Amino acid sequence: MDIEISEVGPRDGLQSISPIMATADKKAWITALAAAGIPEIEVGSFVPAKLLPQLADTAELVTHARSIPNLAVAVLVPNLRGAENALAVKPHKITIPLSVSETHSLRNLRRTHAQVLDDIRAIRDAIDALPEGDRPHFEGSLSTAFGCTIEGEVPESKVLEMAGKLIAAGCDEVGLSDTTGFASPAQVRDYTRHIHELLGPERLTGVHLHNTRGQGLANVMAALEVGLTTVDSSMGGIGGCPFAPGASGNIVTEDLVFLLESMGLKTGINFEKLFEARRVLAAALPDVPLYGFTPDAGLPKGFRPATAQ
Amino acid sequence: MDIEISEVGPRDGLQSISPIMATADKKAWITALAAAGIPEIEVGSFVPAKLLPQLADTAELVTHARSIPNLAVAVLVPNLRGAENALAVKPHKITIPLSVSETHSLRNLRRTHAQVLDDIRAIRDAIDALPEGDRPHFEGSLSTAFGCTIEGEVPESKVLEMAGKLIAAGCDEVGLSDTTGFASPAQVRDYTRHIHELLGPERLTGVHLHNTRGQGLANVMAALEVGLTTVDSSMGGIGGCPFAPGASGNIVTEDLVFLLESMGLKTGINFEKLFEARRVLAAALPDVPLYGFTPDAGLPKGFRPATAQ
């Protein structure tokens, strides 16, 4: 596999829409996504159920997803309490967001940077206390890395500073996250290069982009250029960030897979089964609009995906 | 100006929709586009009115657009007859399409390659017979360069061959056109590099991309990487190719301008006036859906376009 697609629809998608998808439907969707060859799925977030009732069944989904062979199971955790709940069900990866904009951090997580970093150190300790085989990969996601709907411009120096602090506090890796849909390809390129110089390329391999202004796949091109190998996306483009008003729309998994496969980059994903997973999603959420062009346009006549070659 | 946007909505957009926009509305739209700083507009096509009644007023639009200072006025011509009609009203640029897929050429223009090339030689003679100041730039557009809805894959060797023949027949320049929405960034990059090697970089400076599978701006990234400096787009993404079923959707001017300006590339375009031109279009065609994310999302807080700096 050349590029790993991390499907975040069950977390970032479902947390942003009002209908609550039934747990059985979520399991069927996750199963269908994995059957299509999606290598990693972020199945939920360990937030309090009263805050995000859409994701109240995350623990059950981790257990379900862990039963699927060759699937990496990821979850989001907002804090130490969430991480403890996550570790109990053994996901392969846990991601904690840290908003580079501290104003956004206070509104989103109700925490200062110092408080988030304290939690990260405690989570690191909790992970290290586990038997070696049970330790998940621990990522710190740099939210609002490319700009903030409240503060506006977020200085790159602040992004680099927080990336260093996340690693120092115990994250295995950092991720760049365009929470607000402000990212330009020039930023994706520059920030990635500078973090690689600062912390080493193994400390940043993935990017989480939104399509708020239609720039999602252009930003993916920049990410590929600087050697990132994991790209988050959401089936049907559902989701976005509920705490960043006006910022909605993940990049669409279906169009992203087409982009990569048409460039000769293997994703391991089968288009027919991917479109089948989209039908599972559409049937479970009939009132939620799904984005993406490739499912409607179909594959070009004579198209040969890289994965099939 | 770093990148020149050529707005093709009045031609490629309006030819693909069934409502016929009133000539006065088209003039107001063209005026608004030019006021926003769009440097080049393809105002129409010299096709028989019975074939495309939507574009029957092209000659009048050329005259109107020529009266606007600092605006390059482009038109499409399908053949010698169309070119003669175009030359009479003195556009700055005429473009003749040649479908690299000969099957598509027969269905689209009802002509073989040899017949199109004969016309190009005759058009070259007609241009050369004009006083030097009246001679338009003459471009041959390589339609279906990236694949054909009828033939499927179009070999790159055929694209290079036809590029050479267009120049030999008298075109000043060739353009790559993703008529069918099949293009991948790898193709845009490779084909451009190879045509540059074959004919010189000055013989290929522009690209016409569709967004059929959501890949438009990703393909623009590839075009920028290999030094192309003119990008066609359509306000609201209206249009596509009426002769390639299932292939619809130009790249959206509004999102393209945001991409370029956010990367520090100057387009000379003012966003407020661009959104005003979109309102002029929307008011004239209330039933036509307009695409694009940036107009709805608005500019990011604190955003500074390159052109304004």
C-alpha cells in the first residue's frame, strides 16, 4: 500500500450531524468499509454521551471493529478520562486533539494548552503501564493548525512550538489538522517540511483536511509532495467540526481514492465495495446529504486502479 | 499577475445548460467578471445558431467585450466557417478544438483529424492575411486528451502526435483539455512535460480541466507544478461537455481563485467583486445550480489574498 486512508466518517462525520445512527447500522457500515479495503477507521470518540450522544456507543464499536482482521481501529479522546475509557477496550490508535489556537482550545475542549499537555503526560504513563502488545499508537492532533475561526491567523511558529510540546509530553506522533478549512497547499507543504526538520519525518505522517472551501484534494496533492502517507477522509464527505461555525465538510473518501488510484498510488481499496459501503451509509442515514462526484460519475471507461494492477 | 484565469462560463457553461441567457444579461455578467479582474473571458462559440441557440449572440458579445479595457476576449470556433465569422469581429484569441479521440471528433465536430487540420491551415492563412495588429492568438485545444467516454483510454503518444500536428498546421499554441473529466494529476504533469520537451514550453501554457470526479483543483496543482500559467474555469462550475454524456462540471472559478491566492499566487482578481459577478449570474439564471464552496463559506478570518498584498 502506498497511501493509507484513515476513514473518519464514523467519528468526525457522525458527530457533526443531528440524526443518531443506530449501533447496528454503524457496525454494518464499519464492516462494509473494512471489506472495501479501508485500512484504518476512526470509529468514535470517548466524549461524555451527554455532550455527543451520537457517539455514545464508541466502546462497543471498538470491540466490533477489533474483531475485523487487518483493520486498524482508531479513536479520538478529548482528555485523560476519555483515554482511560479508550484503553480499556484496546484500540490500535488513540488521538488527542490540541487546538493550536488556545481560544479555540478553551471553547472546544474547555482546556488551556497546559492542561491538555498535563493530560497527555498522564495518558503516556497509562499507556506505558500496559503490557507492550496492548499499547496503542498515540497521536497528538494539531487542531486549527492552519487558522482559527475565532483568532484568524495562527502563526506557524505556534504550530511548530506545539508540535514539539506534544512529542515532549509523550505523543508518538503529531498530525496536522485543518479543523476550520483554512489550509492552503503552501501551508501544508511548509508546515510539514518544517515539522519534519524539527522532529523527524516519522513524527508526522498524516494530515486531516477539510473541504470547506473546496480545497481538500489540492491540499492532498501538497501532502503527497512532502511525503505524508496517511490521509484522513470521510465517506460522502460527511462531517466537519461542530465547534467551528461555518467550517464543515471533510474530504470525500470516494474522490480521494479515485485521485490516488488514478495517479498510480495503491490504497488497497476496491471501488465496487467502496460504493457498496456508501449505499450502506445512505440507507442508514437517508436524510443526510452525501457529497462526492466519483460515485455519481462512475469510473472512467477503461480505468485501471493502481491497486488492481 | 502570476496565473491567468480564463473564464469560460459564457461559452462552456452556457452551451451546456438549456435556458438561454438573455444577451443583456450576458453583457452585464461579462462586465462584472471583467470588473472583478478576470483577465480573459471566452465569450462564446461561432457554431451555427440552430446547433447551439444559447450562443447565437457570440458576435455581439465579442464586440461588447472588446469595448472593456484590459480584457482579453476569446472565442471558440469549430471550423473554418466559424473562424471566418470570428475574425470579422476581432477577438484577441480563437481556439479550435481537435478531439484526440477520432471517434469523439466525428461525433462532436463530425470531422476526421485530417479535415480539422485542413481547416486549421486555412484559418492560419486567413489570420496571416489580416493586418498584423488584427491577428488573434490561435490555439488548438486537444480535446479528450486524457481519455474518451467512447474509446476509453487515449494513448499519450496520440496526444503528442496531435499536438505536433496542430503546431505544424499553424496553431500558435496547443492546450490540454480534459473534456471528459478523466484526467489525473500524473497525466497532467507527464503530458505537459512531454509536450514542452517536444514543442517548447511556449507552445503549451494552459489547461482546461473538468471537475467531473472532483479532481479539478488537484489537477490544477499538477499544472502549476509543471509551469502552466493559464487555467480555464467557469463561474459556479457551470458547464462541461454536452457531447460527452456523464461528463459535466467545469472547475469553479471562485474556488480556483481562492486556491491560487491562498498559495501566494496573484490572479489580479478581487473576491468581493467576483462574488458580485456570481450574484449577477445567479439572478440571470435562477434555476441553474451554481457550484463552489468559497462563496458560501466566505473567506477565512484574517485572510489576505496575494493580489491585495
